[in-house]
Amino acid sequence: MSHWRLARSVSRAGQIGVVSGTALDIVMARRLQDGDPGGHLRRGLSHFPVPAVAERIIDRYFLPRGRAPGKSYRSPPMFSIDPSRELLELTVAANFVEVFLAKSNHRGVVGINYLEKIQMPLLASLYGSLLAGVDYVFMGAGIPRAIPGIIDRLIQHEPATQKLAVEGAGRDEEFLMRLEPNQIVPAPVAPLKRPIFVAIVASNVLATTLARKTNGGVNGFVVEGPTSGGHNAPPRGPLTLNQAGMPLYGPRDVVRLDEIAKLGLPFWLAGSMGNSQSLRAALAAGATGIQLGTAFAYCRESGIGPEYKAAILQKVLNGNAQVHTDPRASPTGFPFKLVQFEDTVSEQETYEDRPRLCDLGYLRTHYRREDGSLGYRCASEPVDAYVRKGGNLEDVDGRKCLCNCLLANIELGQRRQDGYQEKPGITSGDDLVNLGRLMANGRTKYSAVDVIRNLLAPASDPGE
């Protein structure tokens, strides 16, 4: 959803425009196979510092006329602890291009957002965004203690390693991802600009730990509440569900902003903060500002398919939009928010119609095999395969292939050789139901600038 067009619009309006850095390798490969409408990806690739890398990517994936009707996308290989040169080049270049396009022809500030739990692509992804001069790096969904130190090495084009989280590994065992930047950009180049590193947290304890013990230093925090879209931190303590089957959050899940402020670092608040009253309350609590996702996700510039966007906004206007926090949907085991919408994986029948398959692998779990090698399993893959790899049978029920359905959200869903078309699974924060404030006077759509104007409206403005 948060692709370069949206980030560029937000940045040009004077705010921090943020692109999503998740799965950009597959996103670029599929956009090129759809003919690269407008030529934007090829324009970005023409500025990549190693022309031969750009040429190899174009030769491998670009289809001038797009895919033939009904033809499947050609997919890059999945990441492993020893990724291919092809995959590393694609990942570095894809992150470079997304940031380059977001920053093109203006002087605004652009950031990129990564998930720490998606570890294998992270070194190559970071290096690509650094090559493009990214201004901010935001990272959540884990404990990114090592990331600032990794950034410090990559901006000097030095080799970097990252320790993988591996189930069953011994205390003294390490499984490391490695990146040698000179294998991608062989010619000596000047050191890169160091971006501001912001950790996304949902607790005081994690914020304090990162502020005091992070290798290389954290520069700020996004404090995210459980009403934010996508993955949510699980409630602290035993999981309790309400009558609708959604996790119940309590006082232990409330972040103490006074303690965050004492850390002396800038922080932004996230989670149903998309109105001017919430912005003013955040500033009054000592925050630098707010992080906004849901309102931008449904603006004209976002990457959600236009038909899905229009239909869901109509539900908002009709007063029947619903967001369900599903404790089982994600193969990671974290709660995940899904808009309740027809012909998507939010419906049980649509979910059950999908053949179980894991062919992208971003949310796989790493585990130690009996022979000491690294294995990969996903609670959304075929049940027999998951159990054979040591997974627990009770983990598989209700798990959805978020990798494939989130690509379908942005009209890049795979069509299988057997004719099956991947269905979307659209995520939103709880603020979705309030987006009618942006569509007054009979409007059914709005822009990123409309969102910002609404946020910055003075208190006396009746249009808030």
C-alpha cells in the first residue's frame, strides 16, 4: 500500500513520507512483468550505481507487453541463509528504486519501514535503501538491537552480518546472514549518508532496552497501540478473547508516555491517531508527532487496488465497515487485523478454498534440524509438511498466507498454473470506520494532501 507514489506525495507536503520495504524484490519482479506502466521502475534502475545489475534485472523480468492473460508470474527464488547472487541484486536494486522514486524531484524527507522478524532479506534491503539516500529507517515487529550497528557498517560499504532467530538452536550456536556490499557495488564509492533510525515499540520496557543497549544507538521511537493495522503485539499475559473472537487488551498493554519522554528521544504515537484532536493530544504528551497508516492507505495515491479501495470506502460511508483483529491469521502467531470484505481471506469459505502453499516464504520460521543445519517452516504451508518439519499440529488452524494475499491487495496476486487466483486479505487499523471525515459533501475518495490538511486543521475548524 505504502509505495513510492504515496510516500512522495506525503513528503512533498512537508511530512515524512514512508515506503514499505517488505518484499520489494517480488514487487519489482512482478511490476516489471506487468510491463512497468509509465516506465518508472526502469527509470529508477537507470540510476542504480551498477548498470550491469540493472540490465540483468530488466533482461530477467521485464515484459514490454506485460504477461499474457492467465499467465503466472515468474518468481525470484526464496531467501535462504545462502541467497543467490540474483536474489541479492534484485533485493538491493528494488529497495534502491523504491526510495529513489519516492525522493525524485523534490527536497522532502523519505523513510522506509522494515519488519525485524523478516530477517533474511534485511541486509540487502537496508543496503539498497541506503544507496538511494533514505532519510529515516523505521523498524518494528521484533527487537532491532543490532540494526543501527549494521547500518553503520553498510554506510561504509563494509561487510555486515545479522544473527537469525532460530528455534531449537543451542545457546552457543549462531546462524548468520551475511552481506558483502562490494559483491553488489564493486567500485569504491564514498560513504553513504546515515539515516535516522526509529524503532517501533509497544512497551516501555522495550523502548528503555533499545535506548540503553542498542548497538550503534536508536534515534527515536514510534509507540504503537493495538488499534494499528497489520500485525499487533499480543496482549501481555494469558490470551483472552472477546465475544467476537478478538484479543482483549488491558492496563498492562498501555504504554506510559511519561516514561517514554524521560528517555530524551523523539517519539511518535501510532494507532487511531488520524485526526487533529489526537495530534494535539500527542504533542501535549511530549510526542514529536504521530504515525498515520489507515487514512493514507485508502487515499488516491496508495497501492491498494482501486476497486477494493472504492468498495471499502463505500462501506465506510454506509456505516458497515468492520475490522477484525484475528489472533490466528498470521503464521507468525501475532494478532493481525483484516477488513471484513467479500471474496477475501477474511471470509472462512474463501480461506478454506485456497490450497495450502508457501512459495514466497517471508514469514517462515527458522529452525535447527537434527543434523545442525537450518530449516524453514511456515504454519500456512501444507499441514503434513509443517508437522514433518517439527511444527505443532495445533499451530496450523486458521493460519493464512499473508505473503500472497497482501500482494493481491496491490494487484500483484499470483495466478497459479491450475487457474487459482490468489485472493486479497486487506489490513487496516481500527480507524477505518472513521474515514468518512475525509469525504464530506458527497465525495467518495480523497488524496494524501486531504489527509494532511485534515490533521493540521485548527481546533475551531468545523470541518475536522
